[in-house]
Amino acid sequence: MKDEFDDIGGHISKETDNYTVKDNYVGENLLLSSTHLFPGKQTAGHKHLLQDEIFFFTQGSGEMYLRHPDEGQGEQEELYEVNAQDIVTVQAGVFHRVHNKGKTKLKYLRVMNRP
């Protein structure tokens, strides 16, 4: 399968005032997803208990917040500035949220194993 960054195929799985998410299932095991996050908006944030995830930022600028358990010492927090061509990996069980700090859409692709 060959797709373009702006059209990965698939279907719109979520559309709110903050963002549009489009999902495309690849084979038996992968999910390719694209998100267009509107200026000044952020995702609600969540974690996947059994899925690792890779974010590929393709347009815009923003921040990515991660909070993960630090064994025996509470939680560890990280905040990354993200721009086009940045990649962020998120392990299963890590809470993550993306915030668009720019004046244009923040676009990114995600690849993860299927739920």
C-alpha cells in the first residue's frame, strides 16, 4: 500500500472542534492514523495499556506531554516541543497528549499495533 501524508485512506474515526482523526487498518496487526489538530487546541490525552505508538509530525508546531509511571517513585513527566519531521515514540501504559501551539493545523501520523 502506498499513501500520501495528507490522505492515508481509511475512514474518519473521530471529529471534534479540536481535531479530526482518520484511521486506516493495515494488514492484521497495524493501524495507520492521521490527526489534524486545529490551532490552539489539544487532544484530550489518554494511554493505551497494550499498544506502543509512534508519532510522525508532518506539519505545524506544538508540544507533546508524556506522563509515565516511574517504578516505586510516583510518575515521571516529559514535555517535548514538536515540529514537522519530528518523531516521538510512546510505550504502552504512558499517558500522552498533543497541544497545537501554532497558528496553522498541526498534522501528524501515528503507527501502532491494532487494539
